Amino acid sequence: MFKNGFGGVSAADGVQWAELNAYTPSRLYQTVCLLEGDRVKWFLHHKARVTGQTESMVFNIGIQPDGSDAVSVVQGTTDTSGAGSIANNSCLGECAVTTVINEWARYSGSFEWNNPSGERTIGFQSLSPGAVGNYLDSITIYGVSPIAELSTDEARGLEGEHSATNFPISILVSGKIPVGETLDVEVAIIHFDTDGADISPMDTVTISIPPGDYAAEPFPIPIAVLADDVRENREQFRIELVDKPGEGGYRAGSTTSCGAQGIVAATYTILDAHASIEKIGTFVDLVGGMAPDGSPIKNAGDRMDYEFIVTNTGDVTLTNLAVTDTIIGTPTLDPSRSGLDPDGNLPAGAVAVYVASYTLTQADVDSGQKENVATFTANLVGREDQVTATSDHQEPLPHIPAISMIKEGSFDPETDDGDGLPDPGERLRFDITVTNDGNVTAFNVEPKDPGPTFDGQPGTGVMTPFSPGPSAILPGESLVFTAYYTLTTEDIAYGSGLEDAVKNQASVSATDPTGAPLEANMPEPMAFTMPGFGVEKRAEITQTQRGGKVPYTLILKPMELIQTTRIRLADIIPAGFVYIPGTAVVDGQALEPVIEGRRLTWEIDVDPERNVEVQLILGVSASAPFGTFVNTAQAERIDNDVVYRRKGYAEVEIIPEPVFDCGDIIGKVFNDENRNGYQDKGEGGIAGARVTSVDGIQITTDSHGRFSVACADLPNSRIGKSYLMKLDPRSLPAGYRILSENPRVIRLTAGKMSEISFATSIARVVRIDVTGVAFIAGSTSLSPVWQQSLTTLLETLATEPSVLRIAYRDTAGEKALANQRLRALRSTLNELWKAKPNRYRLEIETSLITGKTMESRAR
């Protein structure tokens, strides 16, 4: 190598040049990777050293360093003035030579390498003999395509892990890129199961390589793997290096082994790291109870058993597994049902099962449902990335609100003045026990009470509010609310001593946890007995006669007494009765009453829950009238003469003596064949006839037509009494009519028998049928022909007692007119019949026949 000025020579370019024959002929070369199809351009500068001589060299390509197997690119001969020539048939491709500055010959050309790819020595070999000469300068070879390949044929990463700045596959470049030029390497993206939502760019990416001389220099590929919320396991795409031979291009191949295939395609796998957790809750009934639909009631104290099923639904193994729950905390792993590896990691597709239990609280049940969220977290093995999954569970806790109430009432002994009996100003106590029968808390529980009634009368006293005030009651618990009522004189008068006379209808209101109203009502009023006394009385006989004796029993009953109390028992005897001295016995001991007119009284000490029995005998005077007599017994307070309303009554009837006091009746219903009104010899009785008295007594005649009424009435012994009886004509045999008076009145006399008989006889029935033609059209007047026929009809009826039956057939459908004609015809016959005296009573029956229906008319 020589600097400018040596031997008076200046370089063609720069400040140095080379001499091939400085000491001995030689070959100057460089190893270059040539690929089949490369289009190589070249130029060099050459000149001779020795003045007046020419010198020759060859530019060749071979494998051996000495050029023994080289292929000539060009062979040239140049003198010292820079005039050069190209030997015949020595040019590979295209060649040219020119003379340039500083007397150098510039050889240039291009060729396409069609030989096998591989490393070659591109050299300049001296052909001229001698120890000096063959200057060379500014040798440039370009068009040898740079080689590009991928750094690896496979890579993987999580969604979003690799961006355009850290994509794990690079472009490796070997070769020279001239100054002022840029090499654009193109990579094609082929989708297997990815799309534009997974990577960017979608189909092609270009990497610009700046000028330089590179030897497997890596350059990043700007591909971004995108993250999304869609679970898409093991998505893949491939990148392929596009081969671009020729000028300005590159060759896809090995950057380290010339001619080798190299890595020109790579597959990238997108890993999805995710997991799922499923929470399953199972209700366990511990408390019991059935809802209206037949399902178990969910109560506080019942249990929820939970399963947490974790599945690794991604592509990578998970570690540091953790499950937490908002209400349980940390559940327990069930190893027997889990697919963890020996290191406790969860491989892709494997399942881990955790279990836990939770006991329901009352707050849970009141809320209507139990919500909880389970969270699963894990890391990727060897990485800090975290995977999270959640699952919520809502367990409905149906509200079954229900409250019930029981009310109790009593006389309050705390306000008693010592006599054990209610007095104005003393109190009644009312307790309402409310029980929560549902499964939710009852809020604002409060009784509603209008106050008591006393034997149906509203109380006139004052009732306090219930204590405690509005309260909350938990399921299964009870609370007693208490109020007091201050008695008045009117309350005591109506209610004391009457069994269950004090009544109270109360209700309870509340709200459930949602604010909806709840109510409990009493199925019927609560009733209790306020302290006092009642009396029962009975007569040992219920009927007697004048001059008889009647034993009575009186029972004095203490009602809810709380201590022994002295009371007055009074027996008010009816008029006509007298007490028989020495007959009164009180609980087996003789004790005469105090007699004040018709009042008999005893003052008696009465113990709680112990009845007092009094027996006595009353006599019936001879002046007592007949009838029922009521004997009244009552209890009276001694201190204020209050009379208890539960009185005892006994009825005794004074009946007459049959022989001396009664009026009897006998009688007969007979067939009066000769119609003279008397039962003559041979005229038999009518059996089964029904005779009725004015006071409702019904008698049926025997087989001989006879009937009787024993003691039909009690006539006044001096003036007697009228008695009325009637024969029912409907009870007579068909065709029979009553000839005698009906009804009949008879005068009864005490101690005597009276007789009533009814004469009947079978009667002839005369029937006439009438139609509208018998009348003047549109009127109720008979036609003249029919007017004349009436005389004949009356003569027929007069021959013997008969019943006239008129049947009108309405063939024209004029029902109203037909009825008017029947009434007019009947009236006319009655007038004509009565025109002659001493005729029997004529009975006329009418009937209206319309179509298939007949309407009968009264006689």
C-alpha cells in the first residue's frame, strides 16, 4: 500500500493505492457470500507502474484464495497514462473501461451470479511478470445482496406482553448497505387463528435497515401483540421473511452460513392466562320449618355450604393460588378433588376445589338474600403477572313474615281495696303476648286496643297505653305488652259476676324488614270474668196444683274471687207462693232467711272457688191462678246493695185439676145421607177427617169418625167459655162437602163434657164447558142463546144439592178477557140462584184452560 506521491503517482480516489507486484506477483481478494441470482456491480481503477509498459490483471471469482479455480470477471491491460483495454472473451456479463483523473483506467461492469450459492473469493490477480507494477485503487463491489433472516423460528407470549418495541423475534442482517441507501426488509404476517384484534399491524411490516456493513446484526420487528377481554387460548400467527433479490434488495437466508436456508419463517403463539371460578351454594336446613309452598324455611341458624370450583382455563400453569370470599374469608382446599401438581401449581385445564360453610344470621334473612363474591388470584409460574377471576352467588332468603298474639285479662289485685271485689277506680290488667312466628324480624310491633266491653256495653273508663312501646321481635321470640284499664261504676254494673262478660278484641300491627305491614288479629274476642257472684236456681218439680209444695235449690257461685267475701243471697218468691218455715238449709246447715215481704235473704261468707248451696220449700196457696210462675234468686253486695246481674230463675207451672177445672169436648164427623144435619141411624162416620181448634190443636177422627179433646180449655167456673173448632174440608173424601156450620162454636163449662158434630155429604157435580163463542165478541156478555140456556141449568141444579164446575177453554189466546168472562158468568149464576128463596148454598168452581194448562179458580 502506498500513499499519494509515491513514485509521483496520485490515487484515483483518496490518498492510498495498492500494488499487486510490489515484490512478487500476487492476488488481492475478499471473501464474499454470493447467492445464485445475485446481480453484482463493480468498478476498479488500474494503471501500469513502469513507463512505456503495459501491465495486465484479472478480476475473478473463485473458491481458493490463490484463484486457481476462479472464474474471470474481466481481464484488462493498462499503461501508465491510464489507457486500458479489455481482453477478448474475458468479460463476465457487461464490462467497460475509461480513463479517469490522475491517469487511471476505470474498469466497470455487472454480472448475474448463476452459479451455486456459497462463499467466494472475489480477487484481483496480477498477470504481468516482474517485481513491480499493477497499481489498483478505489475497488468497489456492490449489488451483492445483503442476507436477512429471523432470529428464531418460534416465540410465545401473553396477550399484551410484547409490543412493537419488545417483540421477541428480530431481523438478522449480514452484508453491506451502501452509504445513502436504506434496506427495507419486508415481513409478511400469516394468520392462523388471529385477526386485527390480536396483533398490529395486521398483514405486513417493514423494517428499514440503515447503511452499514453488518454481520448478523439484529434489528427489532415492530409487531405488537394486543390484549383483549376475550378468552382465546393458544392463538397463533406466523411471520415470513419476504425474499427480494436484485438491486436494492436482499436475500432471505442464513446470515451465518452462506447459502444455507436460514430462518425465514417463525410461529408466534399468543398465550392467554386466565381462570374461572364457579361458586355453588347449597342450603342446609338446620332450624326446620316448612314454607307455604312446601320448601324449607330459611332461618337464622341454617347453614350455607359452598363449593368454589377453580379452573385454569388458560395456557399457562398458575401458582400462588388464593381464593377469598366476602363473607367466609378463606375457604379450604379439597385435595382429593383438585388437580394440583406436586409443587402446588395448577396446570392448564386443571381444576382446584375449595369448600367452606356459612351460618345465616338474622340480618341475612331480613335482607331477603345473601350475596357474596368469591375471588381467585394466582401468578404465572416464573412471572409476576397475576390472573384474577370472580364469581358471585345470590342465595334468595324468602321472607315469611308472621306474627300471632294471645291476649289475657284479669282483675288487678294490686289496686284492690281489700274486699276482693271490683270497685270504681280499681283496675283491670291486660297482657298481649306477641310471638314472631315467621323467619324475619318484626319491627314496630304495637298493640291496637279499643278497650274492653262489659256484657256488650263499651267501657266508660280509661285505658293506659301498652308498655313497652313499639318494639322489634326476633323470629321465635315473644314479647308481652301490658296495659291497665280503670273501672267505672257502669263497667262494674254491667260486667261483674257474669261469666266471660268482660270482652276485648285487640290486634297487633308491625312491619317486616321491607316496611310492608304485618297484622295479627284475635280470631274472637278475649273474654274473662270479673270478680263477682252468680246464682243458679232450680225447682225440683216443674208442675204442681193449688195447695202443693215446691222444693227449690239455690246455688251461689263465686266468680274469680281472690279472697273470702261476705255476700247477701236474696230469693224473690212469686205471688201466691209462701215460704214454709224450717225448710231452709245452707250447705247442709239449717239457716232461716230474713223475710221481708216476698224477699228471703241470707248473709253468707263465700270462699273462692267454692259454691254455696241453699235448699228451701215454698207452698202454693189455694188462690194462686193457673199458669207459669218464675222464682228469682240474686246475689247482692252488702256494702253498697249492688245486685249482680247473673240471677237464678226457676219456673213452676200451676196446672188445673182435671175433674173440677177442665171443659172436655167430644164429637163426630159423619155422612149425612139425608142431608138433615143430624146423624140418623145407619149414617156412618168419616174416618181421617181433620178437626182444628182455634189455639192450633189438630185432631184426626178415628175409623168411626169420632174425635175428642180432653181439657180443651179452663172455662170460668161461673160463666163458662166459648170454644171454636173447624173441620178441614180438604181432609174429607173426594166429592164430600160440609153441610153443617164450619167453623162451629160451643160453650164450655168447667167440669163438664160438650159435644160438636160435623155433617157432610157427597155432592153431585154438574160441569159445563164454555168457549168464546158463548159470548158476544169482545165482551163479557153471554150471547142470547146462552142466556136462555141458563134457566135450564138452574132447574137441573135445583133438583138436588150439586156443585157447579165451569171450565172455560181459551182457544183464542185472550187470557185476560177469558178471566173477565168467567167472573161475569159466575156472578150472573149466583144472582139467578139467589133469586129464589130456600135454595141450598150453591158452590161454583171455575177453571181456565189455555192450551195444555188449566188454571183453577176459587169457588
